[in-house]
Amino acid sequence: MLIVMKQDATDAQVEEVLSVIRGLGFKPHPMPGATRTAIGITGNPGAIDPRHFEMLGGVAEAIRVSKPYKLVGRDLKHEDTIVKIGDVSIGGSVPAIIAGPCAVESYDQTMAIAEVVASAGVKLFRGGAFKPRTSPYSFQGLGESGLKILAAVREQFGLSIVTEVLDTETVDLVEEYADIVQIGARNMQNFSLLRKIGQAKKPAILKRGMSATLDELLLAAEYIMAEGNYNVILCERGVRTFADHTRNTLDLSIVPAVQQRSHLPIIVDPSHGTGKREKVIPLARASIAVGADGIMVEVHNQPEQALSDGPQALLPEMFRQLVTDVNAIHKILTQPEHAAATL
Amino acid sequence: MLIVMKQDATDAQVEEVLSVIRGLGFKPHPMPGATRTAIGITGNPGAIDPRHFEMLGGVAEAIRVSKPYKLVGRDLKHEDTIVKIGDVSIGGSVPAIIAGPCAVESYDQTMAIAEVVASAGVKLFRGGAFKPRTSPYSFQGLGESGLKILAAVREQFGLSIVTEVLDTETVDLVEEYADIVQIGARNMQNFSLLRKIGQAKKPAILKRGMSATLDELLLAAEYIMAEGNYNVILCERGVRTFADHTRNTLDLSIVPAVQQRSHLPIIVDPSHGTGKREKVIPLARASIAVGADGIMVEVHNQPEQALSDGPQALLPEMFRQLVTDVNAIHKILTQPEHAAATL
Amino acid sequence: MLIVMKQDATDAQVEEVLSVIRGLGFKPHPMPGATRTAIGITGNPGAIDPRHFEMLGGVAEAIRVSKPYKLVGRDLKHEDTIVKIGDVSIGGSVPAIIAGPCAVESYDQTMAIAEVVASAGVKLFRGGAFKPRTSPYSFQGLGESGLKILAAVREQFGLSIVTEVLDTETVDLVEEYADIVQIGARNMQNFSLLRKIGQAKKPAILKRGMSATLDELLLAAEYIMAEGNYNVILCERGVRTFADHTRNTLDLSIVPAVQQRSHLPIIVDPSHGTGKREKVIPLARASIAVGADGIMVEVHNQPEQALSDGPQALLPEMFRQLVTDVNAIHKILTQPEHAAATL
Amino acid sequence: MLIVMKQDATDAQVEEVLSVIRGLGFKPHPMPGATRTAIGITGNPGAIDPRHFEMLGGVAEAIRVSKPYKLVGRDLKHEDTIVKIGDVSIGGSVPAIIAGPCAVESYDQTMAIAEVVASAGVKLFRGGAFKPRTSPYSFQGLGESGLKILAAVREQFGLSIVTEVLDTETVDLVEEYADIVQIGARNMQNFSLLRKIGQAKKPAILKRGMSATLDELLLAAEYIMAEGNYNVILCERGVRTFADHTRNTLDLSIVPAVQQRSHLPIIVDPSHGTGKREKVIPLARASIAVGADGIMVEVHNQPEQALSDGPQALLPEMFRQLVTDVNAIHKILTQPEHAAATL
């Protein structure tokens, strides 16, 4: 914490601030400058609300210095976290591809899409059995019978299953069927759900909220880790801005920012990030090029008949091309001379 | 739904679109223009995803026309909803003031603040027993013992109680103690919670999410109403923007926008909207001046010792002035000549 | 400037930072904490780019402390600036109302509207002769003949004239006719124009850019003041957000924020801020209630025939009611007991 | 234009709207639906302000259908515009790289950086002689002597020169020295400057404003083209959002969106888009992967001594690696099977 005094703060006001800091058991470090005095604080065990000091006379501003998260940070754990699901890794040297329909709609549809995904060499299958919908009158998912279809996909194709959990009541049920549970953007700060997932045993994909800052995303992950579940995968899926040419504005700059501050893997969902199929492939390529640990995309064999988000689903041949592109771009990033230059 | 064809769309492409519309059982209305053709659609029972048509050849754009909400809309119910809690109304001719501490911290603190609130003639008391906090390491509220303190406030001062509910597990418990349950901004799209509140009997304050559009706010209220709870009060509390001089950007323009489309009452929370005490009073006055049905503000007798959000809490004498200002401004808005001029 | 070292920064890295600071001629103030070291800097004559230090080894973050503006700040000049135009003041104890059409369209229209404005007791008349339009094919204003009509308004009704200047080429021309020159939101960072206005003799209204921070707004004013023109009036006119129920999101919280940091007066334009007439009156009332030094609104006698922005123009009887409301609300804010309580 | 009537609109109100439309000389197309009537309009020569109709009784909403731009659109010109500067093309099959210092600071610095750029096989050199700065007290560029240094770079290294023009007064001067003139983000809606550039003969790079929509960007380009200069290159450089981990939020989704609607080439500036060197390389790679026609990056031989924006400048060896990566990624995008799959 750094307290910046106003230019016209009196000596008495500076003294008062020093005395308040000492009274809290912290150590003040006054730094008189040419035009104003600043006061550093050390010795505080955790974050202090800057506004507490801004109430004192003569104080211009109080600036928070320490980051409020611990377990997610690189300060505490230097090496990258690698989440393992069967023989697949997220966060390691190979980019993970998670693909499947937005929603599980029927046994036949899900099997047909799973066949497309598996035959492209992809190992992780996504599909929603519980769907969060803006309107109460929209299709809300098949529920447990959807989960059973996903279990059949795993059995038949050997794919690991990623599926969303919407509330604490269904965490146990979803965890029974899923290999990775997904927390959606609208639930990023549903703290009861985060804690419950923290007590679960399956890895979790945590999607960034529509207007979440980097710190908020990391603190949401901290909620999960604080309960003991260390296998958290962050996911960028677009944020809300004034821009009206896209459903959400995919913020790829968060990928290197996360990698600098946290050891957790980060993937990108360009399907929800853009809302239209034609933009999914270019932005999926860009996600890998920016250095993400993987992508999550929607694939559908008959998108014109999809019950939700059909227009953003890739057609099978588009998906196969995407897998090729992703692998080719990733190869460029891992060439030895490349690695050397960016170290 | 309106389909806009590209300038160079062929007659065959137009025919194809007409045929798809008819195939869905809807009625197409082609309108050939000088440079391009547009096609209206009627006969659809609910909303259609515009992107379904944008996949067809020759289509430039598909534009949604009908609003997706029903129960919250003025189309279905013209007259304003007035929510009654004891002898207080929210949405009627008198602006409602809801005041109290951010969090219930102790019996003594809560009683002291309740005394301030009651003695200013205010009837609705707020205080959080369950607190949603960005960090897992911050104070999370007193839980049920906090609710018991609130019950004591009601008994001693005759104040009605507004308190937040965080998750479905605690809805029954909170409802037992509260007169109005509050759904926080982070939970605006926690659909399981909305449904559960819809089944509850107590009125609900629904706070706008940090980046929620007007439609999303109204659809969240629709979730509650669709379950049978019609006593919903909307609450603006600031949205997230690039602006860095305020914690959130209070969007007062949503008040007349809500009033135009919905019969539900809307109040404003300038305390969370601004994050700093000096801004709360001006923005509370502005909230009433813009026509809101009430305000919710934080008051604290010793804000420098508050466990959460102390810097945004009003001091007792500030609060009393605010009540005076609110009533005076409201009086201006309800003078007969004023009403006549804005009809 | 405050340098925050990483938790694992070595002593050598701390020494290197200290040495760089000394090498620049500044004074470092190291503050070793329990988990990390922070280093304050004093003695720097102006702002330093924080990123310069973030390039050094072991540095986690560099935080700018001093504000980069001087002439606009309260640190240098405590008392409020009052801009006088004839016998009207902006920034004093009476709220200023500036009213008129969006664009000067014809002699008759302008005179008819001026009659409405003058008869409501308002002294400042606005009207654009040069119009900034998003499309090159929209009406661009009458140019000098529009300015001549404005001069006729001044002569006939004794109104002072506010009109926009679009580029450096026309500053001299506009200044010849205007009593106050207005710089539009799109030109807030047109630095050549700001400098030229700084050399002009007429007061200037500087509108906040669509995504300008408070600091950027104040620095734009600093450009004008640095050239010698101290009569600058800031104007909030709405910022760009994701919200789709309003053209712009009027950010009234900037009013108390400006008043805290700067001595310059600040007014609000709720007409451009909302884009629709029904919202102009509520938000104009709110602007006064929040403490703005005035409002600027569009009035039109025949808005359905206006060449630009007719739908946001107030009808004459609405405008008269607004003037009454503004004065009544302002009176509440200036009652003695009110002033005492908010000091 | 499509007029949507309210559910309870009377027949008389519908008739009134039809009559107003006919009165304007346009053709109404009423479409009575189950719950409400919609009315299409054709025959209007240009865009109509939707708000004009929203003032009529019984009207719920008026929706604009036609896009307001012409020359920039693909409707009028199908094939991609390729801008040629000497033997380099922007918009063709090879991605363009524009590199150099943020500002021209001295002859020696500029020559040293030009040597780095030229030796990497890059043909386009950037460097600012006139710098737009938020603060009036920051370095504002060397002016004409900076332009002369750029001319020396062209002569010695055969590089083509890209440099920014800040105002109409200096357009002729800058055009004399530059091969491409650049219009900065803050000037995107400086319409006088756009028109003047439209009359110039050199190609122009038009940077997207900090909160410009796609339509506004295209209309700004339309201003230039409407004056006769058809060689316009659009440039994404990041938009302003709530996100605080990056200077601006680079919006790569605008690249495919521009390519769908306009024939103009679009490049990306990841240096200003991110503000920090470590993020420039990943986002430059992503820019090419998303399909941009080129990138513009800052390179500096001694960034720690740069007078502006040093922290975002690439070091020479980073730059050389970037050129390699860009070419490798672009190669993937242009493989025959790739092209086939995305058609």
C-alpha cells in the first residue's frame, strides 16, 4: 500500500496518517518529495482496502500494491501447472483441442458429432447437458439423460468428456459423468459453486466472466484452489464491449498476461467469443498463435438443426481443417530457434 | 424477424429464403426495394435465432424484431407494479429508501445503525448476512447469526428487512428472516437461484449484472416471474466501463428505459455504484431526480471500522440530509404542472 | 513513482533498480517488506513512464503516483473557476442552461427557437453551423451563413452564442461570431485544434471524448490552458459502453470527480448523452441534482422536420418545464442546512 | 427501414404511419402479425433516422436496414483492394510488415533502426515526426527535421516511409516526404483531416478510433474515398474496455468482419494495442493467424532510451524472430488445401 498525500497536506496530517498506520500494527515509510509526500506501508499480512486511508485528511490517493491472490500466482509456484486427463494434458507442450456440440440434443446427433471429433484425432469432447439460457423459455438441456449420452460417447470413442455444471445441486451428478467440469462465464463469481467445485475431484474449466478483470478471474480460480482442487484450467471466451460486429470481443491479450502471473493453463473458446462460424476458424488460429494452451470449439454435423447456437458451430470439414491449422501453427511456436528468441 | 438480402442476391436465393420460411410454418412478406430485397416474417410463435437465416445464400442480415420477454413487459400489463412490504410501497408515488450497513458485523453495530435509519423516518433496513466477496480470504458475513440480528432490528425498530441471498441452499433460511430478498449483481444470471426465488413468497430485489443489457435484466426478472413470484424490484448499481474515476459507472439512463418497457419498479444503489462516500449523496439525489422508485444506500455509524465497504458508507448526519434532499426532489417531480408537461 | 519488486527478486536486482533511479538523478526510497521490496522515487521533475522500470530484472510493477496535469488541478488553484459571458456565469452559484437547435437550419427556424429559449429566461443559445457527421453524405451545416444567423439571434434576443468549431482553419471565423466556442467529443484529442483554441480569446466548452478517461479530459483542457486561455468549461455528454438501450451512457459520476480534482466548471449535455427526447428531461434533472454547473440541451419548435438529431430535441413546452425543474432542484442543493451537511 | 408497431397499436395509428411514409415519397409494406404489425419501407434514396418514426403514436421501434456506406463496401466492389507502394503490396497475397521506432528521435537512432528493419527483409519503415501526445508537456516530435531523417532512410535503405499526419496544416508537408500517410486513432473522426487526405495522392493508413464501431471506421474511410483517394488501409490498434491488464484490448475479430463487408485491406498494430513488448510478439503472430493483411510494429535498438513508448518496442533479435514467425504462419494460411476448406 502506498499513500500519496496532497500537495498542501500539513505536517500534522502526515503525522496522523503515520500514526494510523502504526496503530494498525504496520510499518510506515514516509518519502518527502519536492511537491508532496508519499508513505509506503509494509508489515500488513494481507490486502488493505485503499479507501480506508483515503478518508484521512490530506490524503490524495491510496494505491494497492500487493496482489490479493496466492495459490494461483507464479510467486508461489514457478513451473506451469499441467492438468492430466487420461493420456491427454492441458498446459503441456501440445495444444489441447476440445470439441463437440453446444448442447447434447439426442443420442444420434451426439454420436455423429463424436465420430467427427474422434476421427480428427481429437481426445476431448464437449457437450452441454445443463444449459444456461438468457430466457426462461429457451431449451435448457436434457439434464441427466444428456449426461448418459456423454458417457456413451466416452465408452464408444474413448473421448474424455467436458460438460458444464450450473449449480451446486448438480455438482455431484455432473462429476459422476464428466472428466472435466466446466463453469460458465455467468457463474464465474458464483462463489458457492466455486467452493463446491473446489471440493470435487475432477479438473475444472473456469470461463472468464463477461466483464471480469484478470484479477477477478484469478481470484475465482483461487476460490477453487483454496478448497483443494488444484486442477483449474482458465478459459477466455470474449468480453463485453461497445463493439457491435461480434457477439463478444475475444481478448487474446489475456493469454500472455495470465501466463506471466499464473502457472495455470489457459485455453480460448472462439465459438462463444464470436458467435459466427466464419469467425471461429480465424480466431481459433489466432488463439493458438498467441500461445494459448488449447481451444474449445463447437462442431455440429447439422448446425442448421441445432437447438442452440447452431450458427457458431463448425461443419465437419471445417473442423478437420482447423485441427490441421492448429497443429501447424503450434509447430512454428515450438521450433528451437523460436523458443530461444523469446526467452 | 426481418431478412435483408444482399444487393446482388439472385431471384433463386430470394425464393430459397421464402421457401425455408414457409417450410418452418411461418409467413414470408417479400419487399423488393430499389437496391435490395427485404423479407418480413410473421406467424412465428417465439423468437427465432437470426443467425439461422444468415447462413442461407444471398442473405446479408437477419434482424430480430419481437422482444423475448412477456411477463415483465408493459405489452402484457400496462399499469405499474407496486410491491408492498407492510405499510411501505415500492413503485408507488413515494420514493422508497432502503438503508443500513453493507454487512451485519455485530449486534451492537447493527442496532446503532438501525437507530439512525429508523430515526430518519426510513422504513426499510438493509444489511448483508451472507456476503459475496471477490477474494476467498475476505470476510464472508455472519451467516444465520447475522440474520438473527436483523430479526432483532425488525422487532425493536419496526423496520422491514432487506438482505442478500447467495445460493439456492440458503434461500429457505434467508426467506424465513427477510422481508425482501436481494439477488446480487454477480448472481443476476444464476438461473437456478432465480427459479428458486421465483418459488419463494417474499418480494425480490434483482440487481443488474455488471455488464447486463436491459434485455438481459428483464429476462432475469422473467425467470423469477415465470415461477410465480411477481413482486420483483429491479436495481441499477453501476456497470463496468473503461472509466477509472469511479468503481462502477452508474447508468441512470436505464431508469426511464425500464419504465418504458416494463411495469416493474426500479431503484438505484449509488453506494455500490460509486464506491466512495462523497459521490453517494450527489448520485442518490440524481437517482431520485431521474425518476427512480427508490434508492438503496449504505449507512454506518463508524465507517472507518466497517469490515467491508466502509469508505462508501454514509455517516449518520449525511444520511439524514440525504433523506431530506430525496423528499424535496421527489416533491418537485410530483407537482401537478410537472406531471402535465411530461405526459 | 513506486517500483514493486517481485517476491523472488534478488538483492542484486534491487540494487540495480536503485542504481538506475540514481543514474536518472532521482532519489530512491527502498522499503523492504515481509514478502517483497517496494521502492519509492522522489525528485523527478515530471511524470516517468512506468514501463521503463518494468523492463528491469526483478521488477513486478511500476506505479505512477503524481497526476500529470498542472493548470487544471485544484492543487495549483483552490477556488472554483467562474467563466463569465456577459452577465451570465458558468461555474458560479446559478446553474447555466444552454439551449437551442442541434444545427442552424434556416433563419426562420433559428429565430423561432431563439424566441422559445429567450422567453424561458435562458441567456445562452446553442446551434451548430459546422456539424461533425459520421457519414460524409449527411448534412454538414450551413457554415458561415449559419454563423450569421446566430449573430442575428444575439442581436435580436440578447442571447449569448455557443457554437462548435470543427477545425483549425475555421477557428478565427467561428470566434468572430461566437461568445463561447465548443469543441466536440470527436475532437477532444485533436491537439492542433486545442492549441489554437488556447490562443483564442473566447471561452471554450470542451466535450469529453466518447471513451476519454478523467485524466485525458483534464489533460485536453490543460492543452488549452497551457496556451493561455483559462476559460475552459468541461462537458460530459455520455460515453460508449455495451449498453444498447441508450445512444451513449451518461456518466454523471464524473461531475463530483471533476469537482474534486479540478477548479474548472463542468456541465452536462443530456441530449447527446441519451439520443431520445423522453430521456432528456429526467437526465437533465439528474445532471443538476448531481451538482453540475449547468446543462446544454437541444430544443426545436418542429423536431420532426429537423435536419439532424430531431428525435432528441425538446418541444417548447417540455423545455419550459425543464427550466422550472432545474431551478427548483438547484434551490434544494443550495439551502443553507444542505451546504452545512455536505461540507 | 422497418417499423415495428406496439402490440396494442390501433388501426388508426398504423394508418398514420403508412400515411407519413407515403408523405415522404416512400413505399410502405404493412405486415400484420399474430401479435403486432410491422411495416417495411422501400424507395428511400438514403438512410433515414429511425428515431423519426419512433416519435409516432403506436410505434415500438424503427430499425435501420441498409448500411450507410457505399465506396468502401463489397456490394459496390467485390474484389479486394490492393494498395501498391513501390514494389510492395498491402492487401495482396503476402502479409505486409511495417516496422520502425514510435518516434523519430535523431538521425543516428533512426538509421540504426532502419538498418535492423531493412536487414530483416522488411520494406516499409514507420516513424513519427509529429506525435499526438495526451499531455501538452510530453515530447511532440521533431517535425520537419524528423521528416528529413525519414527521407534519408528511404534514400539509404530503399525503404518506403509510413508517417503520421496530425492536422490539415501539415498534410502537404507530410505528403511530400511520406510514401504512406497515417491517420491516428484520435483523428479517426477528424473529418476535415479525412477530407484533406482524400484529396492527397499518397495512400493512407486509417487507424480505428479507441471506441469506434465497425460502421464508424468504414464511414471514416468513406470520407477519404469520397474525395477521390481510393488507397485506404484500415488498421486495428486496440479498443478501450474495462480490462486493466493491457493498455488497449486488441480486437482481432474485426479483421474477418472488415473482410466480409469491405474490399479494403486491414492491418493490425499490436504495439499500441498492448503497450508491452512481451505481448507484442504473441499478438503479432495472432494478427497474421487471424488473416490480417499485415502488421505494424515498433522496433528500437535502445528501447530503454526511447523518448516515447520504449517499453512496447521490440528489440532487434525479437523483431527478426517475428518476421520469421509471420512468414511461417502466413504460409500455413495459404496452402491449397486450406484455401479449399474455408471457401
